Amino acid sequence: MAYHPRMCSHYQATKVRERFRGHFGVEPPADLGKHDLWPGYLGSFIRRHPHADVGDKAVPQREALNGLFGLVPHWSKDTKITRYTYNARSETVASKPSFRDAWKHGQHCIIPADAFFEPDWRSGKAVPTRIARVDGEPMGVAGLWSSWRSPQGETIHSYTMLTVNADDHPLLQLFHKPNDEKRMVVVLPPEHYQDWLEAPVESSMAFMRQCRADALQATQPTSTSAPLFE
């Protein structure tokens, strides 16, 4: 697929099962899908197990499911809406029709990612740039999940990545067109994964924060040199 220079429409999923299990503390789905994911592709997300409160120690706190990258609200007629719902702005997520129900019901999830891509326009054209953690560990991106009933009666899960303003971020402010607002996905600290999954709606905005610039590095995939930015 050709590179699409919009806000995080392309990311690389965590595909190695041991890496997924070890970092996120949950058994990955049987089929982890593709490595490079775009809106409408089937990927994986982690949510709080729906029976986590039953008091049975055999029930895990988290579960990993497959879903479409791009939230499909319950009222959607089809899944084509994923082309536009792969990112949710934290400033408007509570009011936008596509996202407000998932936000209102606290349908928090974590999207396992090895990296995400943003366009570097400083040369005058969009150059896809890979952004990953400096320490090489996977990233847990904060998101929302939903389920949708197809006309055929099939239940389809989906998810979206939450984003925050990055105009003042030392690294992410370098990306997108010069006059465009700078944005970044919400990369959760690993120690707050479960906090996010369990957070009540009134506390959700407290997690909408930038990831520290010194925890990320950016490289252009075609380059064999050292990272462009650190």
C-alpha cells in the first residue's frame, strides 16, 4: 500500500508472540494478523476481561482480541467508516458521534505496536518516518474499542488510537506539513497499562499525555544510517 501522509494511519503491530506475551502480560490472539497495519486491516487490541470482577482467579485481568483498525460505531451501516476513525482526538472524543459511546462507556484498550509512522515534510514531500521506543520494547498505545453487528449477524470488534496535541513536543513537532497541527498517539507507560484499562470515565482524560521525547527515536526505513532524531 502507498504511504498515506495523514496522522497515524500506519503502524507496525507486535507480531512475535513471546514478545507480545512478555510485555503485555496477556496471551495473544491465535492470529496476530499483518505486521504493517492500515485503516480497515485486522489487528489486535487488549482490553479488560469482561469477567475480571467475578472473583475467579482463573479469569485473567486482560484479554487480547482481533479487531479492525478504525472504530466502527454501533450505528454504522458498514465497515467503510474505518477509513476515517483510526485516530480519535482526545479533545473531542467525548462529543464526536463515532467515538462518544465508546468513551462514555469506558471501553478502553491498549494497541500493541512496535512502531508507528509519521510524515517528515522538511524536504518538501512526505517521507515516511518510523517512530519506536529507544529501548526497543513494544509500545502500548491508548485506544478505544467497540463491537458492531453486521447485517449478516456477525459481531465485529474494532479499535481506534487516541491522540493529543504535539505542537510543543521536541520530536513529534518535526512531522506533518509546516502549517498543520502536530499530533501524536498516546503511548502509555507500561506501569499504567492496567490503570488505563480499569480507569473510570471521569478519570480517562488524565491519561491523555505526551510520551517523553527521550523515550522515542525516529528513523527513515530506507536509511542505513543512525536514527535521524533521538
